[in-house]
Amino acid sequence: MTPAPTGQDPWPHAARTVEQHAAAVLGLLDGITLDARFVPLEQAGGRVLAEDVVAGVQLPPFANAQMDGYAVRADELRDAHDDGEPTLPLTGAVPAGAAPPPLPAGTAAPIMTGAMIPAGADAVVPVEETDPARFPDWLTDADPQPPAGARVRFTAGAAATEPGRFVRPAGSDLARGAVALTAGTRVTPAAAGVLAALGRADVAVRRPLRVLLYSTGSEVVEPGLPLRPGQIHDANSAILRAALNACGTEVVTARLVADAPAALLSALDADVRDAAPDLVLSSGGISRGAFEVVKQSLGGRGVAFWSVAMQPGGPQGAGLLDVGGSRVPFLGFPGNPVSTLVSVEMFLRPALAARFGAPARPRFRAALAEPVTPLAGKQQIRRGTLTATAGGPVVRLVGGPSSHLLHAAATADVLVHLPVTAEPLGVGTPVTVTPLD
Amino acid sequence: MTPAPTGQDPWPHAARTVEQHAAAVLGLLDGITLDARFVPLEQAGGRVLAEDVVAGVQLPPFANAQMDGYAVRADELRDAHDDGEPTLPLTGAVPAGAAPPPLPAGTAAPIMTGAMIPAGADAVVPVEETDPARFPDWLTDADPQPPAGARVRFTAGAAATEPGRFVRPAGSDLARGAVALTAGTRVTPAAAGVLAALGRADVAVRRPLRVLLYSTGSEVVEPGLPLRPGQIHDANSAILRAALNACGTEVVTARLVADAPAALLSALDADVRDAAPDLVLSSGGISRGAFEVVKQSLGGRGVAFWSVAMQPGGPQGAGLLDVGGSRVPFLGFPGNPVSTLVSVEMFLRPALAARFGAPARPRFRAALAEPVTPLAGKQQIRRGTLTATAGGPVVRLVGGPSSHLLHAAATADVLVHLPVTAEPLGVGTPVTVTPLD
């Protein structure tokens, strides 16, 4: 099963563009199914719907007032003006939450925003279009009833009120029976509001994607343990765990693996059996050195290795990993921490967003604050900080291109996608950026 | 303490711009202190540092190889070429994680990416610049030692190797003793990586902001309960809870309150005493109707009411609420669900980002997909969907401007900030957008 590595490298890297590899990663996730569980609405924020949510009620459920004012029949208001007397007799007020009686002919009812339009009324005149421009004092009595003979005086302009003015029709936001939200939608604040408005106290969401995380390399040591000369602390597990958590996935097991193929394979067999991951994600061990543990262990198990035309993050591994008789989607990221970070943002997060509703990061344009010379033949992904200006966002590069400059990357708030060219770019050139969290 | 409301409205709305109100909300949060707690690094992602993290080690901790190749002394490599024999005798290989012996004079050592540069070596020649362009087979032996007389042949170009080539100097990312991350920084994936690289197994983070959430209005009913005519389900609590969770805050209590000032005040006294919120946030009850429970209850308690030049979300309440002898920051959002959503994104989230490290949303420009006529005198905030194009993002408005169109807002991925003007904007006009989650 495990081919002995040789100087001839039995698993050569084939060339791919960024777009080709991104499409392949997306395809790799196609076979994963995340089953559903019901959660209370309070816990659904950020999760992903596992059901098409059909509107059991229309929204709004009834025609209601868009303004504080007076419910009227528009034609009666016009007639009142035509008589030279822009007033109407008052009837009982309609607070929000009430089920009002029909509006008596020839009257106006004080009505509050969100309150049900009484049958017979067809428009609302805002209180600002009455004289005086405020509600009468009796309205705030415990049981507000208009005194005998009370009338409301409208401004001349109010006479032009058309039927429908400041009325929100029943169903004007959503028809009953419509699919309000489709399966796969992430529960944003607005989506949570729609679920609540439809009366849903709980909702079916997908379980999180289960990820098995391996950080490889004989030099890496768990944070908190002392370092011997030549060793470094493992940054990649922390980077990947934080990024995966932000994508709504669950790291079921995380493990450091030395550059020892037999140890990696043995851990993998046990972890896949015990933790049942949907995805295995490794960092390190996929380059062109003499000791590349991921290549040497997994090259014969369905994983292919690629040289993606991107810097950093060029070496990539991907495939359906043959382990314990099953095939598990596998991604192998390179081991330098900035390469790992860039690989997440360029390949994994977009795929998780497209397939499983993880938060997408909209890319946009920013103007370069300084000149830079990109690479020919490779997409260079730099790190930068944004400044808002009246002319739009401006981006300044932080740190150099090298993939070990993690601290510099931690001060950045965007990835900067430089075009594939050796032509220098001047100050103000628009470039594409992707926000980091 | 509670003034009886009158038709004269004792708490009139003063006018404010969007920027003025945003600054006031930011100022309101100034007095809040969130104390620290230590958490394992695995749980720190998305939290906010409560300590300045000082680098106890430099990064990288030692000079290491940036490429798989051969550690050399650059001048000896040049000399080898000058002799007409571009080869050097080989010494033992340096895998990552090892503490190599000094490089014997006049030799080259196979070295892997990330491995410590042996004392004496000052450059790395990539394996691609040797002939053949791969490592020798003996390197993958169990105890790799060069056979007697083994040499490496470099390409002619390799002779130009300068000292420092493909060497990452110790401390080149971060100096020992430097402040790596400052208190108040959110633990992004890259920041988690820096903490790990520095060996931190746990870290001090701020406790979450505690929020007391009131949704007001006699018409609102908890989702899951049946509606009577004139009633609607409470969407605002769900919107605010999801948004607050995404900002890293903790909703300690959420409550529906009818349009009854005495009930609101009594609940508030008990909840502030029991739940010790850092912030009280309400929706509804702050407009110009006859039954505005928040205005009527809290107008005499340190809360002021504003008419912000924004649509939707114009009515706003804010102040240091005098309750139970203490002063608690208070924000009163309007009751229409889209107004609530816009208020979060325009006022609360930016303030939480600036003060407490909540994820900021970088605003950027997008081109209008269709003509639109903004409002004079008010900043209209519409909802839209983005499409990426080669010329940059394009935004299409979804739903109309009305603040009850929550379902339409749930299909949007950005807020669209229209300029304050009555002049029509044509197709392609750039406008500022804020991504939604």
C-alpha cells in the first residue's frame, strides 16, 4: 500500500491554475452529505438550513399601517376637502396588536405603526399631516375613546391621499405557501428574523462537517511544550482550527505527525475509524524534499499532488483518500504557515461556502498604496491592510512575499490578489482583495 | 421617575446625522470594561485578547532553509565553479527538526525546507539547480549518510548564489521581546497561528459583552405560539440575537414587553439586578405614535431620542440608562425588522468592532446594476445582491425601500448606502456597500 519513496518521486506534481484547483476542491466535497438536526431558533444563527422553509403564513399576516396616523377611506377624505371642511369625525383608536372593528363610514381612526388596518379603511394619513401635527391627549387615557363630537383636521395636502397610501398589504413581503428560505441557506440575522416571523420556534439545520486535522513535520512541537534546537511550535493546527471553526465545521481530532510514513498511516487508519471524518486536512509533507511524509504515505492511496500556479501555497495535495476500505475527501496543504492560511482562503473556504453555506468573503477592488511588481506565471497572494478613503478602499502591503512571515500576516486584514504579470503596478492600480476575519 | 406621556411629547426627537449617531453610540460603550479569563488556545479563535502578547522567542527561532536543496558557503560554491568543477563533496543531510553539526569547510549538506541552517553555511541552493535536479537515492535510507566520495553537481547559474539566498534569518518575522499582538486584537486564524508559534497553550481573552434584549410591542408574540388577529411573531429578537452572537456578545436575557410602561420598568429593574448586563438593547417603542413604550418609560431615565437622517432606522434612542441606582448603556432601535437590522449594521456592529474587537465589515464600492433615485436629506440604506464581474462587483437592489420587507432583506448579501441626494443615479454608478453575514 505504501510505496517506498525513491529519488525518482513516484508522485510528481502536475501543473494547475488557481481556478482549476479551486474547482477540483469544490468537486471533492460533492459526495459529502450532512444530515439534519432540529435546533431551537435561538441556536440556529450561523448554522445552515437542512430544509426548504415554506411560509405557513403570509408576511405581513394582515394589512397594517406604515405610519402613525389616521386610517381613512381615501375617497371620503377627498370629499371632506371638497366640502371645504378638511376634517373627519374620529372613531376609536387602533393600537398595534388589536383586532379593530370595521371603520364606520365617514370617520377616521387614529392608528399606530404596525396596527391592523380596519376593514373599510384603505389608506393612512400620517399624523404630521394633521393640524396640530400630533395625536390628541385623550389617546393616552387608559381606555382611549374619542370625546363626543371629536374630529381630526387634515392639512390641505392630505386630500390627495390615494388608496393604499402608507398601507403595507398583507403578503407584500412574502406570500403564504412560498418557499421563504431554501435548504443550504445560512441563518443570517435577517434569515433568523424570517424564521421567527413565520412562527418557527425550531428549525432543521445541517450537522457540522467533521474534519480530521493533521499537522506534519518532525520539527513541529505542540504549543506549551519546550523546544529543542531545530524545532518550532506548531502554528498550522491553530490556524486551521480557527479558520475551520469560523467556517462552522467541527475539528473532531487534531494530531501532530512526525515525518514517518508508517506512523501517519497507522494514525490515519485509527482516526478515520474512530472519528468518522467527512474531510481529512493535513499541512506539510507535500513538497519536493527528500522527506515528504504526506506524499510518501498517501501518494498510493488516491491522493494526487499538484503544483498550483500560486505563491505562496503552490504545492497542493487532493483526492479521495483510500483508508480503511472507504474513500474520504482529503486536502493536503503546504507546511509554511502563510501557505496554509492562503490555502484555506483560496480553496477550502470558498468550497465550504459554496457547498455547505460557510460565510463567503466577497472579493472587491482596492487601490494599491504603493508600487509592486507581481510574478509572471504565478498568482502572487500578498497580505495587506485596508484604509477607507473617499475614493474607495486603499490597500497597503504588509510583510514581504515569503511564506514564513506569519506575524506580518496577522496584522493584515485582506489578502491581495496580484495579477499574473511581471509588469510593475503603479500607485493607485486597482487590485482584487479578499477580507480576512 | 416615569413621566406620564402627554400629547405634547416630553421627549422630542432631535436631529442627527448618521455619523453623529454612530459616534454617540461608540462613546456610549466607552465606560464598559470586560475582564479577562484564560482559555486554551483551541478555544481562543474569534475571541479578543485581554493581554499584550510579548514574544518570548524570536520567529523563526533559528535561521532555516526556505527551499529543499543544499546548504553551502556561498563563496566556496563560487570557488568550486571558478575551478571549472561545479561540484562540492557532500556531508550528512539536515532534515527538518534536527540540530545539525557545523558544515565542514568545502562541503554541501542536503537540507530540507524549514531545517536549521548548519553553522558555517550561509545560503541554500535549491535542488532544482543541481544535476540531476533531484536528491540522491541514499537520502531516503533509514540513516542517510553520503557514500564515500559522493558529490553534488550544481548548475552553472547556481555559482551566482549570494550569502543569505533562501535563508530565513532568525527573528526575520518577529523579534524576541516585541509585542506580537496587542490587547483588544481579535484572534483571527493568523493571530492564533502567531500565539501557537510563540508556544502559547493558553491566552487571556476578554469575557463576552453581556446584553439584555427587549423586543417591545403589544402586537408581538413569541415564535411557536399561535397568533390572534392583529398580532405578529417577534422577528426582532431573532435578528438581534443572531447578530449579537456573530459579534461575540452574549445575550443574557431576552424578553418580550407589551406597550405598558409600568411592566417595562418593572422587568428592567429585575433584569438589570439579576443579569448584570453591560448593555441594554430594545427594539420598538421609540417613534412618534401615541403608545411608544420605550420613550414613555425611559425618557426620564437618561435616554434621549433622535431622528437620524437615515431611512430606514431613523428613530433612535440612546443614553446611559438610570436603573436600580446604576447607569447602563442603552440603545433603543426602531421596531420594524429591517430598521432593526440596519441599526445593528450601521451603529452597533461598528461600535462593537471598534471597542471590543467584533468582526468589522469592510465597506467597499460596487457598481449599480440599475438606476435608482436616492432621497434628499436622508441617507437611504437599501439591500442588494452582489455579482462579481471582471470590472469589479456589481450590486442589484432587492426589495423596495420599505422597512417591513424582511424576506427581501434575507435574500440580500449587502447593505447599499445611497448618497444623500434626490438626483437619479444611473446604471454603473459606484455606491458604497457593506457585506451582511
